[in-house]
Amino acid sequence: MAETVEIRVLPEQLGDASSRRLDAWLADQTGLSRAFIQSQIEAGGVRLNGDVPRKAGQAVRAGDTITAQWAKPEAPGAATPIRADLEILWEDEYLLVLNKPQGLVVHPAPSHTGATLVHHLLSHFESEGENDFEDTDRPGIVHRLDKGTSGVLLVGKKRETAEKLSALFKSREIVKTYEAIAWGKMGRSGRFDSAIGRDRKNRRKMSSRTAKSRPALTDWESAQAFTHFTHVRLFPLTGRTHQLRVHLAEGGNPIVGDPVYGSGMTAQRKRQLSQSVAEAVEALDATLLHAARLQFTHPETGQKLDLQAPRPAVFETMLDCLRKHDT
């Protein structure tokens, strides 16, 4: 159930500081997890003095008023282990790398009920006795993949290792490679360089049409060109929410199967495609975006790691169809 909270920041709530991070302050005042608070700020459910905050870490000061409307999540630490077979690509005592399937939500959220990757990780950690995380909302999660995105996902098994991995992501020392099938022809290679933020009209979407944007860079290269589609490799240099999906869509080449940023099978597109390809696209229930590869130096052992996840069957099936009927 949605709950509206309005809080005025009092001087004594700041301690000896003149300001505090919005997410940390709200977590202290509400008893909700900081991860949950951050997700609500990103979703546009929080207002600071009537305005949408620029970021979760924006400063709050005495006299500020915060208004929030959100659905209350599971109590912090209440996520229970749920066993599942994880496709593990690499594991040692410090970290775990797995191939996340399409359709699996990474962590609990008000918009999703049921098992998530977090629940499965808690079961995996429990079986090994290797969980030293106090907050079970995101145990060891150092980056995320959208529900519809498959592929390589990196998890820290110890709190200290997770912090080091987060620092590597922030300093761009982890090289990420994605693959997608996009509508239209894209050429040989290029770069998307458009800052993005919450869309002015639809707070559930990201966009370059926003008053509060953050820099977003994506390099890309064509893996295979078809008549009406491109199999493209994507190299994000920043990690903004929905970055790849927004960049491709605003560049005129939305990802096939994307329910939010793609325009789907229009009448014009259907007239241009062969019957086999049109039927294959219309039958899709997945976004054809895959996190194919992560390259980084192990923060504890110094080992060079290059982890790759095989494309899901639906991705391979579409590629086969295009090779036969769209060349």
C-alpha cells in the first residue's frame, strides 16, 4: 500500500554536520534500507523542497522539507533464502560471477513480489556459510541488470570485496560488453554521447529530454548487418539507468523486443519484412539485450579475469532467423 511521508529536517537531526546525504538521512529517519530509499529517489517518488532531487546523494540541510510517496517494502533484512540453480561462470571465496537469465529481477522492489536474484543468492551464501552482509536487500550486489536483460553479473561474497568491486565500476576499470539486436542499419561503429536523466513527462522512463541529466557515454560497433536490423556490440563507459536502451532508441535504432523504449512491430515495418521475420518478432516476449562479457582485475588476488556468458536461446534463434530471411 502506498504511504505518503512528509518530514522537515531539524538541526538536531544533522548532528555536528551542516548537511547530510538525502538517501542516508531518509534511511535513518524512516528505518527503511538505504538501497530501497535510493530506488525510490531514482523512480521519482521523493521531493526535496518540492523538486525532484538531482541524485540520491544530494545534500539536505536544516529547514528542508522532504515529501515521499512509496509502497513499503519487506523490512530490511527480511528477505528469505529461496533455493534456485544459478548458472555460475566463476566463483572463489571472494566473488561470484553468474549468467543472469532474462525475466529474473535482481533485487526486491515495491513493484515486484516474489523471488529475486537476491533471494537465490541468500540461499547460495547460506549453504556455504559465507554471508557477512547485515542488509539482505542487496547482499553483494555491485551493479544490476534490468529484468529483461540477460548475461554476466558480478557479486561480491564479502562486504569488503563488494566495496572494492564498486570502486572498480566507479573508476571504469571494469570493461563491459553488451550485445543487442536493434531495428534498422547502424553503420560500422560510433559513439553515443547524450546525457540522460528522468524523462520530463514519464518518470518511469529515462531520456535526454530532462532538466537534470548526467553524462552517458556508449561506444558501439556492428557485429553483423542485416537488411532491416543490426546485431550490435555495445561498450558502456558510464552506468546510467537504461543507458543502452535509451541511447539506441534515441539514435533511431531501438532494441528489438524492448517494451518501454521500442515502438514494436508497426504496420510499416511489417510490410517491409519477410513473413518469417515478422512472425518471429511478433512472437518475442523478451528484450534482445545481453550482457556478454566483463573484463577486470580481481580486487583481492590480482588475477586478470575475462568472463563471458552465452547468449540466451531466444537471441540465437532470432539471429538464425535474420541470417536466413533478412540478408
